[in-house]
Amino acid sequence: MSVRTPDPDPDWTPEDAARPASNPGWLSDIELAEVRGRLPLLYVEAVPVRLDGLGVVTEVGALLRAKPTGEINRTLVSGRVLFGETLRDALFRHLEKDLGPMAFPQLPPSPVPFSVAEYFPMPGISPFTDDRQHAVSLAYIVPVTGTCEPRQDALEVTWMTPEEACQPALIAEMEGGRGTLVKQALASVGRLP
């Protein structure tokens, strides 16, 4: 798998930052691994929720995902922000990729996240870990109004009540400490049981 980023341009000037890249390229898996070993990467994450008519969170969605190693775990919608991509565009792209095109997510009007999670490859520095890299993730609560049909490596979306989502067994099952994000999300909307 390759990742799209702009090719290096020896003639680049600071004025070019305001213009879109004219010659986009891709990072190879090796190049991406090198970048991950040297720089923190920016991610967005979404806690999908269903609301009642008063805007109260009634359900929380979690993805059931199979890893290439065969391990199955629960996680949230997440992914990197690409060069030149807005946070809203990145959030929408990952929601559509993970939940399907008919999920109809309602993106927040402001790009201010409910939390900022910092993932480290070494456990113990923060509640969040990622064996591959140091990453900074902006986390959002996103109401979903449509039908979710997961794509890519997600097997299903499981909808649960806030009480079910905070069960210790489910929190422990969530990849990289993301159960902490679920609890933070529910606390931020007054639904932490």
C-alpha cells in the first residue's frame, strides 16, 4: 500500500505553500516507515454516535476490525490527514471509508476536537499506544444518521448504549487505548455512566 504525498520539488518557495501541489506522488511503504520513525503524524478520529430527537447520545458505534495478523479487535474511525487536506475533508473521507457511503455523517460545524490524543510506540507515556509511530490525533464526536456498511478492513459497526460502551471488557478490547477516547467523548456530552 502506498500513501499519497507531494513529490519533493527543488524549486519550491514559501509562496508555493499557498498553491496546491501540481505534481502529487506517493510514499512507498519503506518511505512511510522512515517518516513514522522520525516525525509525529497527524490523524483524525471519530466516535460515531446516534442521537435522539433532543440531540442526546443514545448509541455509540465501534468498528470490529481484523488485523493482517488475524487478530480481531474494536476500534474507532481513524486515519491520517493528507498533505493539503483540511481536517473536515480528512474526517469525512475516513468516515465514508470506514462506515460506507450511506452512513450520512453530520460533521461538526467547528474543527475543534473534543480531545487530542497522543499515541506513542512505547507504552506508559500516555494512555494511547501505536506500535508503528508517534502520532497526534484530533478526536471528534460525529452523529451518523444513515446506514453503516463498513468497507476496507472493518467487519462490522456495533452500536451500543453509552453504558455498554463503557463496560471494562469493551474498553480493554479497544485498540491502542481508544476505549479512553470513548469515555472522554461520552463525558464531553454528559453521557458517561
